[in-house]
Amino acid sequence: MKHLLSIEDLGRGGIEEVLRLTDKFVEVSERAIPKVPALRGKTVVSLFYEDSTRTRLSFETAAKRLSADTMTFSVSSSSVNKGESLRDTVETIEAMGIDAVVVRHRSAGVPWRIAEWIDASVINGGDGWHQHPTQALLDCYTIRSRFAAARDPGGGPAFGGLRIAIVGDIKHSRVARSDVQAFAALGAEVVLVAPPTLLPPSLEGWPVTVAPDLDEVLGSLDVVYLLRLQRERMTEALIPSLREYRTRYGLTAGRVGRLRSDALVMHPGPMNRGVEIDAEVADDPRSVITAQVSNGVAVRMAVLFLLLGSGSEIVSTPLDRPVPVAVGDLA
Amino acid sequence: MSPAPALVIRGGAVVDATGRRNADVAVRNGVVTAVEPSIDAGEGVRVLDASGCIVAPGLVDLHTHLREPGREEAETVETGSRAAALGGYTAVVAMPNTEPAIDCAAVASQVLALGRGAMCDVAVAGAISVGRAGLQLSPMAELAELGVRLFTDDGAGVQDSRLMRRAMEYSLSLGVTLAQHCEDAALAAGGHMNEGAWSSRLGIPGIPAEAEELMVMRDITLCRLTGAPIHFLHLSTAGSVAMVGAAKAQGLPVTAEAAPHHFTLTDAEAQTFDPVFKVNPPLRGDGDVRAVRRGLADGSIDAIATDHAPHGQEAKEAPWDEAPPGMLGLETALALAITELDVPIETVLALMSWQPASIAGLRPRHGGPIVAGSPANLVVLDPAERWVVDAAASASLSRNNPYAGRTLSGRVRHTILAGEPVVVGGEAQR
């Protein structure tokens, strides 16, 4: 695998490979010194054309734990403000000698274009409303770690029989597009819950069902995945008000009681407490929102390792105690 | 006995609005002097081989963006007209969305002056509103005085229904035709491709077919109200084609064009994220492509127009939703029509020569029957020649050609402008 652009590219086999490898990096992350030399000498650049806190920090932490060198390119302090084109920027960065670039851009498809222009590996860190594959992978990992043991003694993803609702602004969400593909690829049943104005204009080919009423489906869910509602959706006449949205689609303290006791509450962040999720619900024991963030680092370590690590690279060696393990042993 | 010809086009089949016959064509002083089964070329007479070819009135493009003035890095009148000649065109209508817009005699005169001596005749379309801002009527009489016969705010539709009504009423006194870029701005706002399954999957904001259809519907209604003729630019949806067909059946004075990309490409191309496939109106779905093809075959659509829209490389190397819409068309339109449309060559030529010439008010200089005494604006084309589109070989200053690498059938061999062979053997002569 050269690039990670979309969940579709990975397919079920690719997703499962990342999840298996993530187990190893979770273990690394729990060590006193959570660092391995796997990517020593490699350089990973974060190229973020759009604001991001968690994704950028998560990738940089992952790269550092693999001993890669990291560079950050943020638009506010770059030549982009002097009118430099995307292609020129990317080719300039590549000329510095890099191995991978993590791209976040407000326009769909930018990582695909960059992958055509440069030789380094390209990782999609979120493109417009289109894809956010590492978010979907960390979501799958989080779900798997809560349900797999109970349902599949073999440790496989075992999403068969899981019912997952994605609630909110599906239309503008790259997280939803990647999650739908990933959850469905692993065998889950995916339900979209949103007002029609916040659904994509066409769901042709989407492996989902649509439920207009959150209360109707809530009791049957294993996972309720809430999306961030951006405030500008009101001015675009997509919803009448945040208050009305919360009343119909928010996971309120009153509503969360209908959720099964073993169900999970998830959110990609950043949360609007009091809009799509009530403050006390975010802190409910069923909420795994913090686990999503910590799993994100291990998932991104797995992705970087898959793209940049050489076949026989050491991954489970603490820096102070070298014990080589071949990649083949991980599967 | 007519005087000795300067040029004889030998061995072709002459096809025009009156039919087809095998004949040689003699030309002198910019005029066809004879069309006969066999014409002797005497000493010093230039002979152009047309064996296996069709000799037809030169093609006429109703919709060319020559970019001059204002965007000379993307195209100029000189380079655009060379691309046109290579594509078999003897006349193009330059769209007024230049910088500044062609909304007054001064700018129109400048473009017309640049067009004199170009490799094809250059007519201009004038803007309907000052600065194409949709607020105030442009001085249409002043422009008509210079020979402007089409008016459009192309690049955008006239949003204000009252302004459009007044423009149509006013046009009646001048004998000119208004041409609409049909797009309801509010419904299309923020969109960068056709709204549908592909836009939903790719997460690219969509432009619904209905944004075009609402304005087609409105302008048919205004046509009925005012009695003024209206021409619909680049129809792209099944609904638009059906409405225009129905309006014609009611006897309303409506005409329409379609661009080659709307009968050859679909919105699935957007999955490449390569903005060479970004255009406005956007590439639509399979059903729309089929409807445009049917409309061209059954007469609902009168003309194939290129919407040739050059953009520099850096503009098209931007992210999809930042890149400007538009694609080249002049050098591939004829071959795409021959290759992709299931109609006789006579229909292709009607759609690309005499019907657009009528809409543009360019007859009899262009598009007329090839007989002794008619202006020698001609194209000689080999309908069977297969060739591979080479984007780098274009005469255009730009390279935004979505057909690069495609094999097409039908190639222009010679183009004759006012008796002068400006393209010979597929090569531009100047």
C-alpha cells in the first residue's frame, strides 16, 4: 500500500490488517517509554490547509512514537498566503526530501491530486466532505475493542449483528462517508438519522437505511455516533434553529435513558455540548469519546507503519531493549 | 464561361442544406465560381485533394470564449481562431464575458478589430446587462449597429425576471436574439458538479438539474409573454431538452444548442478529481446524456456549440472546487459529433454549420448552399479518418482538454476562409 486516501481503497481486508496492527501499537503506547525505532530516518509532513487540533496532533504523536522526523506546514504561516499554488507548495515540500505527507484540505479530492504529483506516500487527513479514513479506522478500532471480545473469541472485527446509527449532518461530513463504508465493510448494519436537509441528495449505492426519528431507533442500537453540527447550517436554511435540532436529534440527558446499558456513544469531536450532545451524556459511562482520541494515535501509528515501514521492520522493540519481531508475526 | 479559378477542391462529395452530390468546387476571389462533376485546373491553379472527403459550408460555433480582452494568458483572438480553423470552423461567436465585458461599442469594436485578419470570422455576442451584472440593460442598439446579433450574460443567467422580460421586449425592435445561460443562481449556489449519486459519494457540493430547468421554464414563459426569440445555451439536462422540444411544438421562437461534452461525458468523471472535467453547466448523468443525444437527433436542439473555454494550467491544477469551470472544444467538436452521435453526416453538418449560422445571423456569408456565387467559406473533412487527441498539439494557448488520448473518427483536412486555404492537410497555414 502506497497511499491511504479512502476507506474504499482499503476494503475489508485492509481495514482488518490495520486493526490487527493497531493492537500492537496500543501495547507500545502503554509502555513507560511509548516509542519504537520503526520509522527512524523517515520524514512525515503534516500539510494542513484547514484548522485541526486532534488529527494533526494525533498524526504527529504517532510519527514521533515511531521515531520519524516530523514537519508541520500550516497555511497561516506559509507562502500560500502569498498566492503559491497547491502544486507548487507540494512540490517544494517534496524537494526537501520527505517520505509521507498527511493532507487536510477543505476541498474534496485534494489528496488524490497530490498523490498524482509527488512520489511520497499521501495520507488523507480529511478532504472536504469526502473522506477521513483514519477517523473511520479509529472508530472501528474503538467499537471492536468494546464488542469483539464478547462476540468473537477469535479477535476479528465481528461487526456482524451490530446496529450503528450515525446521527446528524451526514451531508457535510467526511467522517460519515468514511464510517459508513468502514462499518458496512465489516458487516455492521448502518442507520442514518437526520433531517432530509442534512442527508446527501442521493444515497444511491450507500449500504444504509434512513430513519427520520432518533427516538424510534435509539433502543435498538449498539452504537450511536453523533456528528458535530456546525452553526452555519442555520444560515443556510438547513435547520430552523439549534434548539429545534437539539429537540429532534440531540442526545439529551432525557433521551439517553432509552439507550441500552451496553451501547456506545461516540463523537469525532469537537463536540458542541448542548447541541448534538448534552454535557452529562458526553461524560456518561457509555461514552467512549476519549477512547476514540487515544486509539487514534495507535491507529495512525499502524497506518504510518504500513505505508512507510519496510517489510521486516521492528515494531515491538522498546528503544532500551531491542528484540526484533517481524511483521509477519503480527498478523 | 467563368474566369479561371484560383483554387479547385477536387474529388469530394459536396454536402449542404440542399443535399449531397459528387462535385469539384472552383473558387476565385473569395467566391465559389463553379460546382461541377469535374473541373479542369489549368496552369498555376492550386488543387486541394478532397477524395474520400466531404466538402461542406464552414462550421459555425455559437459559443466560443476567446478570452481577449483580459485573459490573454489563456487564449487570444489569434490563437482561438487558429484552433477554430483547425476544427473546421469559418466563423465563431465570441462570448462577452471578457474583462471588461463586451457590453458597449468600444469593447465590441476592439474584439471585432482583433478578429479582422484572424483565421476565421469572429462575430461577437454582446452582454444583455452592463458588466453582466444583471441590473441594467446594456446599450443593445449601439452594439447591434456594429453587427452584434446575439446577446447574452453567459457565465451567468439573468436572474431578475423583470430585467429579462424588458431585454426580450427591447430586442424585438432591433431584430436581435437573446441567448440565456440557464442557471438559477440561488439553487446552484456553492455547487461544483452535477448533484446526484456521484456528488453525494464524492462529497462535492452539487448543482441540481433543476437550477437549469427553472430558468429554461421561466424563459419559455417570457418568450410566450413577449414574442421575442430566445436561444438556450448549452442545454445539459433531460428536462431542459423536453421543455424546449415542447415549446417548439407550440410554435414558440426558441432555439437551443448543446455542447459536445454534454453528449459524451458524465459526472462519473469527477471521481478523478481532475478539474479538466469541471465545466458549467456540469457534466450530468447518463439519462441526461441520452436525452441530449436524442434532442440533437430529433431537432429539439438546433446546434452543437463548443463552449470552448480555455484556462491556464495553474488554474486547473487547483483543488476541484477552486478551479474555474470550462474545457476546450474547438478542435474536437466535429470528431466527437461524428464519432459519438448516431446520426448521418448531413445532420452533424446541419447542427454545426447552417443551423448555427442562422441563429447567429451569419447567413448567407456562412452556412449557405455551395453554389456558384456563394462565399467560399468551406470545410473539407474526412469522416472516416481516425486520430488520437493530443492535448499538447493544440493551437489553443491552454491545455484543458478532457479528451486527451482518446481516439476519434472524422478529421478536418482543409478549411477555406473567404477563398483562402487557412488549413491544408490538417495544418494551419498561418
